[in-house]
Amino acid sequence: MSVMVGQKAPDFEANAFHNGGFKKVKLSDYKDRWVVVCFYPGDFTFV
Amino acid sequence: MASVAARYDDLKKLDVEVLSCSVDSHFTHKMWQEHELSKMVEGGVPFPMLADTGGKIGTLYGVYDEAGGVNVRGRFLIDPDGVIQAMEVLTPPVGRNFAELVRQVQAFQHVRKTGEPTPAGWQPGKKTLKPGPDLVGKVWENWKIGD
């Protein structure tokens, strides 16, 4: 693992789909908020 | 993702934002939302769905499976200082337990506010511990399994 609890979460930027539109999302946009980042294998899969 | 979307309000109440992330493009996320997710959950997924094309973000977080070309199920809880407080990583066939995510958020928020550590299985309103010299060797008197 390249990350560790108690350490800073690496910042990232990505294209996102949100509320019917497209936008850029940066983790650092959410400074001062609690954030859950959920990775999953893929859209249209079953679990 | 539908199960997180269905209980998104629980996280909103705790002032937690969710970002979901897979190697699919934002265009595919749109299709998934319109053709499937919106039929599973009223209104579909309410949080940003990130396109991690090439698995760059997954690689940063150690959850990108190069052989499969996908991100495995990694969940990271990040506090307002940008510090990772919790992480959980599962292989793809087993889905997550949303209730445990909410419990962890409540526990970490409690610790952040009060400085009191929360014992195993802690839920809001349950007993916490007050660490100090007096507690050494006395946890058994102050806390029982199931408290």
C-alpha cells in the first residue's frame, strides 16, 4: 500500500459525472470536510 | 454504489461527502446512472462519480490491480485535515457494509470532537474510555465486551 492511516491522503483530480453534468473534481476542493473515497471495479458490474 | 446512494442521507447528516471512483470514463458513469442506477435508487447516485482512466488515482492509493486493469474495492475515510483515518480494501466479489462505514464516521467524529477513544463496536451514546495512568490494567473494570 502506498498510503497509510494517519498520513495525508494524496491529492488527485479527475473528470466526474455529477448531477447530470460533467465537472473536474479535486480532493483538495473538499478541504475542511469529511470525505469517503470509494473505489470499485467497474460500472455495470454486479456487486 | 447503489447501496451507498440509497443511504447517502445518513452520510449527509454527518457532513460527509462521497466520491466514487472507477476506471470507467465520466461518459460511462452517465450511462450507468441513466440506464441502471436511477432504476435502483430514486434519483440515482447523488455524489460525484470520478473517472480514474488508467487507474492513476487507484495506483496512488494502492488499490489499482494492474493485471485486471481495474480498481479493487478500496474505501478511504479522510478527515477535514486531509488525513486518512480509516481504510478498507476488499477483492471485487464481496460488497461493503454501509452500516460499518457510518459507525466508523461517527466514532472518528466523536474522537475528533472529544479526544476520547472509542472501544470495539462503539456506537453513539455508548461508553468511551478516558485514558490515563488510572486506566492502566483497569479497562476490565471500566468496560465490558458489549458495552
